Amino acid sequence: MRRTTILFAFALAACDPGERAVEVGSVQQATVDDGKADGVFGQPDFTTGTPPPSVSQMSASAPVAIGTTSSSGDTSILWVPDREAHRVVGFTPGDSPIPIYLAGQNNWFSGERNAGGAVGPLTLNAPTAAAQAFGQLAIADTGNHRVLFGYVGGFPFVPNAVFGQHGSYVGDSPNSGGISAETLSLPSGLAFDASFSPGRLIISDSGNHRVLVFALASPLTSTAAIGCLGQPDCKSALPNRGGAPSAQGLSEPRGIANWFDPKDTKDPWRGYYVADSANHRVLHYKVFDTAADFVYGQGGDFATAVPSKGGPSASSLRNPTAVAVDRDGSLWVADTGHHRVLHFPKGKNVADRVLGQPDFTTVSAPTVVTASAMRAPEGVAITSNGSLWVADTGHHRVLRFHRPCTAADCDDGNPCTDDRCDAVTGCAHDFRTFSRECSPYRCDFGTQKCQQPCTTSAPCLSPYTCQSGRCVLRCATDGQCVSSGRTCVDGFCCDRACEGPCESCSVSGIEGTCSTVAAGPLPTNRTCEIEPGECGARCNGFDAKRCSTATLGTPCGVEACTDGVAKTGGTCDGAGLCRSRDRRCAPYACAANGCQDSCFGDHQCAPNARCVGGECIDSPPHVSGGCAIRPIGSPDETFGALVALAGLALLRRRRR
């Protein structure tokens, strides 16, 4: 195999916003089949595996269950919980992964529990999992016995909901108020299920030996689970339900993965994979089932929980902590106690591939740090292009095993997205309003699916109209009207010509009666001598043959916003024109009917601004991805970085 050099190891330095990122060192590019990682985050090279001397933007103290996106249309971000630094960092998984998202700390150089203070909405205590879907981020704040939930973006992350503490952002007790569907104890695994509407959040409640399922209604009005796996009810918390291992019990479950094939909704492997760590196995649950139907690590036996059952092999596990499902439905398992990652073909409980060890029978901890050695890995994730990322926890780093995507790999089965393969970031799914597969319906921007059935004609492509919940073709000529004497008017068969500018055919099915329209705007396809518009060419409600203008002072226009400029409502001038004023939104972006006045994420700010503490401000230099990156060591560069960060902190105090 031919090898090329690719950048992955970085150090933070001061930079000029006009400069581009430059390479620091070199590594060899490989594929996931090669067995050697081609990218590393958290260490300067592949031979270093010691704890970082201090917390920085590019360090990883104890990376664990990596998270990524799980819904079409979401920005591809890799989330890395850094347990011992009490934070979660996020970056776009390209060839130069520089973290730009931060949760749990106020800056890149802090690593204290709860940011050095009391528990609050912006603090974390030993987080162990993160996941994203529907533009929302969930973080398992394990040491605080809760899960934080909110919009992706901003610096730092600001949640808008909390699970496990009855809605309180200052509670940090396990099972506060007693074990129930609203409490948690050491949550340590997360997954989203985007196959439901609304979506679902799956939480591995490790300390209570169960997995909870939550419905994500919009707005979110309840933080109580709708289902509990591993226990007879949501008030029990005994390992293995107080008995021997079985298909119904769990003991210290950790990582979770959800798999759903949109092209085959009846695939029997649709469902949830759970790393049942203390039982040394991984379980598969079909959706809606409370008992597992398949087991990995125990030779297909639900009644045993032996570590390394039968000895180290391709079918034994020891304290597995994380799982990820590949695009073909196959399973990756972080076999933590064996210092390796295993790949299981879809529906098979015997692995066909091992990473981190030279073979299936070697399970000892490595004595030399290399691109192919692992020590107690606790995280696995698959990005949109199929690349595998591993949290090599014992070596304080995250490894990438690259696998390029193809156009066929990126087909998400959604008729409202254009699927393409990007060589760096992987699969991309661009929303489109028109789709031949949806015709005669339009694509819905919110759900990114076909708008059917219809209740009005808005979801129908012209010349179709909504009739009895379906988009149907209207008439185009008189000859298409079945009843004799009918005339095609505005696409409907009418009882007469109906030619007045303020009359139309009232529709009943596809036939109707010509009548005077109510006072208001001119009907579609009618012409009038008066200038068209909201203040002119209006009907008065009683004269079907003529139009009129709105009187002086009549309210007109609605608050609208385009390209950062908001147009306010105004009044008619009596001559047919609506007079209004414009205003610019910067540093905020447009909202639905005007300017944003606060923000949850950068997407609510102007292109050259970022969301900081709910306000849009000019983009701070330390989160820019377009600057030069050099190794730490140059005094003037390090001083420049500190000055930039201090300036941002001062700006935030003044705004408060």
C-alpha cells in the first residue's frame, strides 16, 4: 500500500487570522483494514502515551466514549469527553481536527471538577459520554449524576434541559428523591434514535443497572423515562434484577449504540446495542423489546457472565465499555479489559477483525506505544465517511483509522437530500426543496421529508392542488371539465367564465361556483389597472368587476428578514404602496420574521460573529480554524494566545 503524509498532531499558539494552518510533524495514512492508526489527537505523535503536562486545547487527559452525529442534516462533529479534565471538546473530523467547541470549562486551560466551583448548568464532573442529533447535544455528566441537553454551538456549551435531577441544574445527588423514571446514578452511555418522531434519547444508567428511554417532544415538557431496560420497573436498581444473568438483566451497562436502516425499516437488527460491562458481554435489543435477543461475548449464552469466557479469543470479552455500529450494520466493540477493539460482522458473535493486538489470543497491555497499540480503550465511533475513531484512554489519546467514502456509501434513503462524498469530512446530505421522488409534493424544510398528506395546497407542486389530503392535478383547459357547460377557471371547472378581477370559483372538489371574493388581496391570475401589492389591487368584497387601493394609514407588510436586513411592517400611502423601514441585524442573524436578539449557537449570529454567553459578538481568535498552528514553545506566540483569551474574558464581563 502506498502511504502519504497527513497532519494530525497540534499545539496551541497565537496566530494571525489571515494565516492558514500548517503541518506539524507527519504520520502515515492507512485504512481501517491496515490495523495502524493514521491520525492522533491528544498526543504529539504515535509513540507518546503519557498524561499531558497541563490541560490545553489539544490535550486529552482521559478521553472516553466518543460521540458523533446521528441524524441526517446535522453538522458532522466529533465529541470527545475528557473525563479527568472534566470537559467535553468537539471538532470537525477532517484531516486537521482542531477543537472549536467546549463544554464544562470556561477556557481551554482549565481542568478542575465543576470548573473549580459548585455544580451548575455550565459545569461538568467526570463526563463519560456525548452524542448529537436534531441539532441537539447530550452529555453524560457522570459525577453529577445527570445528563445535560441543549443546542449545539456556542462557547461554552449552554444546556436548556437536564435529565436526572428533576430539572434542577444545581443538584448532583444520585437518585435524588429515590429511584424513579426521573433519576440517574452514574449515567455513562448515550445514543439518539432519529427513526422516531419526535426522536428519542437513550441513557445508560450504569449505577442503577438499567437503560432508560426518553421521548424528545418539542418543546421538552417531561424528563421522565418512557421505558426502562434491565429492570422489572423504573423503581428497581439491582444488578441482574437481583438474580443470575439473563436476557432481561444488566450489570453496570456503559456504552450504547442505535442502528436503523432507512432503506429497510423492517431489518431485524434495527435496535439498540448495549455494552453490559460487568457481565462481560454486549446485548442487542429490538425496538420495543425489554429482553435482549442476541449476545456477544458469552458464546450466545444469556445465563453466563464469565470474563474472557473460554479464554481470550475472537468471541470473548472482558469489561466492554463502548459500541458503535458501522454503515453496513456490523458492530465495533471497545473490549477494554483486553486492550483491543473488535469488529463483528452483522448478526455474528465471532469477531473477524482486531485492532490494538496482533491476534485474537493476545490480550496483555502493550509495553511500547505505537500506532497499532492500545491500552484500555473506552470509546469507539464511526463518522459519516466510515472512518473509525477510538478513545485510547490509557494512552491519553484518540486514534483515527481512515476509510474513504464513496457516493453509494452516502445514500441516506431520504428523497429530500442530495447525497455526496467529501474526501475529508465524509458524507454530506444537502437538503433540497424539490425531489422527483416526492412529486407532486414538496420537501419539508423542518423534517427534511416529503410533505404528505396535505391539508392545504402549499405542499403541492404547481399545478397540483390539495384535494382530500392528496395533491392532485387541476384542469388546464375547458375540455378537461367532465360536466357540460363548465369552464376551467384558475384550474377548476366552474359554472361560468368568472372573468372579473374580484371574483373566483369557490371550490368543492374540482368543480365550483363563480362568486365575489371577500375583501382583501387580488385572487391569483387576475389583473387590474391598479398597481399590484398589499396596498393596491385589492378587492372590496362586494364589487366583483373592479379593484381598489387601501386607504392611507392602513397597516401593511410583515416583519421579514433577508441577508441580515430586517424589514419592519408599515402603512399604506393611499396610492397603492406600502411604506416601511429597514434595519440591519448584525452581529445577529435573521430570525423567521426579523432579527435574532439572543443566541444559543453560532448559526444564530452573523457570519463574522460567534455566540458567547447568549450574545453574538465578533469571532474570538482562539476558536478560529484558519490560523497558523505551531508547536508551543515560542514565548511571543504563547503570550499572544494568553492575551487573546484574556481579552475575550474582559469583553464578556463588560457585556454582563
